[in-house]
Amino acid sequence: MALTALVLNCTLKPSPAESSTQLLASQVLDALSGHGVTGSTVRVVDHDVKPGVEADMGEGDEWPAIREQVLAADILVLATPTWMGHPSSVAHRVLERLDAEISEGTLVGKVAVAAVVGNEDGAHLVSAEVFQALGDVGFTIPAQGVTYWNGEAMGSVDYKDLPETPEKTAGTTATIAANAAHLAGLLSAHPYPAVGAEG
């Protein structure tokens, strides 16, 4: 069964600016392609995603079109830089908008992973925040479901400026791709049981 992935790139940099977050996210998509998963990317900051917790916040809101892509994908890759030790404000906006799906159950049976970059310690905290929210709205997180790179604290080197991808990051990216594709295949073939009104 063909599987699809969607990256929501939560960089603060609008297109066409280079983005370390985009680089790591594209590496995740490349790794997923090795498992037969096709994918695409939305740079969220390029769209007018209104604040709120509804599926559609009205006139001018571009979230509904992004939401349709989220619902159509088997795997969500939430990619975010680390800012002040936390996910970007764009990532927080995405998580807030996904809140509308809790009551709908539309994300149950879908897989989510995270990709985190930054120049300060904090990737574990960022992934913990992201995974709690994604789990709340229905996503299933695979084993070792995050890949990340953190530069030196208070440093000036970005991930995109490295001469090559660090071996540990490349290995972790390969692992999340394998685990996400495997889990998405299992859930696609064997969905979670429906919970009845009394369940």
C-alpha cells in the first residue's frame, strides 16, 4: 500500500529564504522515500494561518487547505527550529489549529514524527512539547520518532551551514523514516478499533 507524508515546516523564514529546518525536513522526506513513501512540504509561514482552535477561522484563513493535506497524509513530519528553548511560534500555531481535530478523531491512525534544529540545547524539550500535543489530537508516535541537530550553545553556525550532515543526525533521520513508514503501514492495514459510545 502506497504511503504519503506531509512536512509542515515551521521555520520563521518565508520563502525563498534558506532554512536549516527545511534542510533537515527534506532529509527526512528523502529517507522516507527509501521506504516507498512519497511526500511534500508546506512552509507554514508562507500562508495566512489565523489564530484559533477551529478547523476554519473564516475569511482569509488558509489553514483549511493545509488541513486537507494533513488529513490526506499517512505521516506528518512537524519540523521546527528551537527558539528560546521551545518550538517556534509557527509550530505552536499549527498545534493550536490541530486542536480542532480532537473531537473529530480524524487523526487517529496517522503517524507523526518531529525534526528539530537550533543553536541551543533544547531538542528533547521541543520534541516532548510537540509529541504531547500530537498525541493529544490522535497521532501515533513511532519509537525514536525525532531527529535533531543542536549546535553549540550561543553559537553562530546553523545546520544549513555545516559542510556535511553529522553522522549521528543522518543515522537518526534514517531511523525515524524506517520506524514511521513501518508504523504507518501497520496502522493502514490494521486500524485502531472504533470506540463505541460506551467505550
